Amino acid sequence: MDEMDDLGDNEAPPTATPAATVVVFRRDPAGGPAQILMVERSSEMRFAGGATVFPGGKIDPDDHDLARRYGSHLDPDDAAARVAAVRESLEETGLAVGIAGEVTAETAAQARRIAISSGRLADALDALGWTLDLDRLVPWARWWPRHRHIRVFDTRFYLADLGTGAVDITVDATENHHLFWASAQEALRLADEGAIKVIFPTRRNLERLAAYPDFEAARAHALATPVSIITPRVEVRDGVKWLTIPVEAGYPYDGEPLEQASRA
């Protein structure tokens, strides 16, 4: 059995770790298309080691506690994922998204130190007098693979707008070793040239994001496109195995040859 094969439709889905990731937009200081924040993961990481991804990570129990405080109007799992996206962005990059309150470079850095030290976003919020505005995170997609022998995450993707390009970011060296801003088109070019490694979900989402010049256009598309669970499948096209996603999911390309696809 090929370890990259799908589970059959009648097989129980794999146990998945709930996770969240966020596509953070900023205006290009040079006036070009909007840029998004990319994170290059440490090569030692078990999942997607060395890959360039969007900020994010697994959902923690404390995220559910904050979701009940600030996201009671949302589906509980959706709210917890949004909290995780806020927390991971702060811890991994130093950026404060989804925050209601006065945010400066100094307060964001202070909040990051507190969150990393205590392991609780709530402590950072309380110290800075901030609250969460989870409606600032726009649902974009949800990916839940069903592949054998690969660590599986049930990942919710969100969009967030940073606005100004005048921000400083620093890497969390425990999991990542490089952060950079690039338009979706530029990130795809870097991937095609081999300068960065992108896994299958990241490529598909970069292709989708590249169709929109700024956050507002991407947000409008997201709000008009219902979020469904995307489960990649292996199928044979003209004798070649392809890794594919549903054509109705809102993506410009529905797959690529399996031998070209990187999933971990």
C-alpha cells in the first residue's frame, strides 16, 4: 500500500488535531499588490519541516476558555480556532491581530513576552487591557486530509488585515527560523524557483489568494464562498496519479500530479 494513498470512503476518518492558521495581509510599502506574512518552519519540525507556511498551530484548551468569553455568538469550535489564530500569530511573529485595544510595537512586544512566558494569551490580554475582536478574522477555508501514515490536522484558515506596512516582525526561533512578507504571486514564484518549499495546501491557498489584489477583495470573495471541509483525494488522470481537491471549493486549480505534491 502506497503510504500516500487516501483512506477509502467507508473507512473511519483519521484522528485529527484541531488547528488554525491565519493569512495576515499588509499594504505593500512600495505600492504593489498586498503582501502576506510567510513563516519558514524549522527543518527539525516533525510536520512540514523546512516548509514555508502561514502562521498557525494547534488549538489549546485555553483557547476554548477565551472563545467562551469573546466568541459566544460564534460556533464554539470556530471561535476557539480564531483565538488560536490570534495567539499563534502573536507568539510566532509578534503581530497582534484580532485585538480590540491600543496596539503599538511596544505593547505587542510586551504581550508576546507574556504570552510565551505564561503560555496563556489571557494573561497578555489582561496585562495590556485588551479584548478580542474575533469578527476581525474572516473564515477562508477548512482543510481536513484523510491520508494514511501522515500526521493529520483539521485546520481552519482565516484572513486578517494588518493595514499599514510599517511593522516589525521577529521570528520565534523554537519552531521557525525565517519570516518574510511577499505577495501571493511572489511567494508562488519563489516556490517555483525552489527558493522556498510549500506543501500542497499552502500552494493551493496561495493560488487562490493571488487572484485578489488586497485584503478587501479577498474578504469579499471569502464571505461569498461558503466554507466546506476540503479533503484532498488521489485520482488517476490520463494514467497519472493526481492529488486533487473539490472543484467547487473556490480554488482556481483543483490539484497537481502526485509526484509533484509536497504534503509534509
